[in-house]
Amino acid sequence: MSDIVYDDDLIRRVLKDTRTIAMAGASPNWVRPSNFAMKYLQGKGYQVHPINPGHAGKEIWGRMTYASLAEVPGPIDMLDIFRNSEAAGELVDEAIKLKDEKGIKIIWMQLGVINDAAAKRAEDAGLIVVMDRCPKIEYGRLFGELGWSGVNSGIITSKRRKAPV
């Protein structure tokens, strides 16, 4: 992760207020991070619209895939970008153009995706921007799911147990 710092309250509020996500770069390939993240977010109640021009018109996890953000029907709360940092700029510009029509409030750039110029344009347009983070990871961290698998609970540890006396 980068040195970019976000307040946990901001991330928590974004995740609580978001209901509809357009996922740019969603993949039908089950081993891709975007595929796993999409399935996870759907399981948490989010409506996720995959965007992938090469897969448009086909389904990913039961959802129709669209070629562009403009083609997604209805409102969108968040644009989740699973593309490289350079490609994020064009997606952010499209989101800015569609923000009033679609109701877009948040730009979320996935792990490793950082585009400061695009983030500034989005913020200047009144959008909330999160870069170099994954909503799936942040959801698990902020809503206590890491403890379900023993992580951060004291149940699983890498420390050696003391030998019985």
C-alpha cells in the first residue's frame, strides 16, 4: 500500500452509504482479483455492474456486463476502478461527465491504482476519491470480518506457545 492515508470513518461511511457499484475492469476469469471482489461485494448486498468492453453483453456473477459507464442503467453510487493508473484517468473523466445523470458520488481506485491528476479533477467536481485501496479488504477490516477466520482475534497466531510445565 502507498503512503496515502484515509480516515477510517470516511472509508466506513463510503462503504455504508454505497449500494450500487460500477466495476470497471471486472473480469469473468475466476482467478482475477476483480472477479473475487465482485462476488464478495455482491454477497454483502451491493449491486455490482461489471464494465468490460471485451465481455460486454455477457454475464459475470449473474450481472450483465457493459462496455462503458454510460451504458449502465440506473444510478451508480461508486465507480470502482480495476484498471491501471493511466486508464483510471479516462474512467474518472467519464464519471465526472455522468455524475449528475448517474448520481455518482465516489471514485474508488483499487490497490496499486494511483492517479493524482484524475483524483484532483474528481475532487474538484465534488466527488469523494479513494486510491490504492480495495473495498473488499476495507470492508473486512472495518466491519470485523477478519476475526471470523481467526485473524486479529488472538485465535490464530504465529507466536510459539509456551511449553506446558
